Amino acid sequence: VMRYQIPGWEDLTLQQKEYAYHLAEAAKWGRDILWDQNCKENLRVRHALEAILKIEDIDKETPEYQDFLTYAKRVFFSNGIHHHYAEDKIFPACNKGYFAGLMIRAGVADEELLDIIYNPAIYPQRRSTDTSGDIVKESAVNFYDGVTRDEVEKYYAGIMDPKDPHPISYGLNTKVVKDAKGKVVELPWKVGGIYSPAIEKICEELKKAQAVAENDIQKRALGLLIEYYNTGDLRTWDAFNIEWVKDTIGTVDFINGFIEDYNDPLGRKASWEG
């Protein structure tokens, strides 16, 4: 969406540039994770938009196409079909019939997806702001599936240790669902778990970054981050953050992981960012 100029880039050493490059590659591999977390249909919508944008023999100067283009840009900017701050679903200004025609020409005709895009009753808000209903069930975010707010809160009340002097951020890197027997369980976002293929690629790039890091603090921090991605252990996540914040001498800084929890209606699940 935006291209940045980076003052001082030319002054970095080749090693620092290589370090920054691999950190940037690690960030790029997590893009689909965030889209999927924001709503489970987001990737289907994005792939359809990308296919339409590749149509070559089409008049792109018509008002209808320009309305479609505005919609596509808004979706790309928000990493999904909901406004990134207002939470409400974004709708195309072009009519449904025109959009359906674009999907047919792009070879991605899908009536269900078209309904998801245009129907105001389907996924109306990313994070529900309705104080009278069940904010877990009414939110489009993909942190929960088939569970209610009461079930989620009861689950965490049952596993949290109130006597732990160093409590972890319970549920920060998991999705809450029901298993085949109807029991509430957590599915971790880690290597071997949800998003494993993308996280494996992230770890590959972080390992390459670790080899050319500026100092030992960065190397230790990256080692802990890679361990966390492989295990899902939130105490390792805490150890990584403690090590990461010690680095006051390096020039190149980064963020990578399931960090901020404000997209979750319960303030527990973290969105991926890099």
C-alpha cells in the first residue's frame, strides 16, 4: 500500500542490511495469519479481489470499476473486510450485479462469497461493540469457533493459577474451539499447530537473521522467539520479551509475534504482527 523512504539506510553495514532483510522477510510471511485472524473469510475475499485486479481486457475508467477499486484498496489497507478501527464491515459502492460479473470474468464466481461481501447481516463487525449480546459469538474475528463468551471465560477460570507469582498471558496464542466430544479446548498457533506452514517460514527467516544479528542480545532474543514459535510456550514468550527489551545498543529493531490483544472482544487473543 505504501512505499517508505528510509533515511540512513545507505549508512548501514552490509551485515546490518542483511539482518534487516531477513527480519522483513519474516514479517511478510505472517501476512495471511493476520488476515485469517481478522475474519475466517478474509483470505477468500482477498484472493477474489487479486484475481479481478489481474483482468487485463477491462475498462478501468468506468465509475463502477473505480468503486470496485476503492473497495479493494480499503480491504487491503484494513487487512480484511472490516474497518481497522471502526470495526464495521466495508461494502463496495458498485452494485452486486457488477461485482458478480467481475468475479465471473476473473474465474472466481462464488455466490456464497458474494453474499458475504454484500449482506450486512453476515459478519457485521470484526469485534462486536454490541453490549447487549454475546460479543464472542457476534464478533467476526477468528479467535473462537463454536463457543460462547460464558464458555470461554469458564474455561480460562478453570486453568488459571491465581497463586502464580509470574502469570502468563493465558490464551494469547491460541484459538478456542470445541472438540468432537463438545469439550472446550485450545488450538495453539505454532509450528505443528495452526498456521504452521507460515510460522515455519517465519522461523527460517528469523534463524537467518540470528546468524547476522548486531549483538549477542539480539541473538539470544531471536533464539527465544524461535523456541517460542516451535513450542507455543508462553513463558518462553515472556523470556523473549525480557531479552528483546534489553537491546538498547542495536540500530535495527523489530517486532514479530502474537502481540496486541485489542482485536479480541475479550482482550485475551493476540493479533499477529511483524
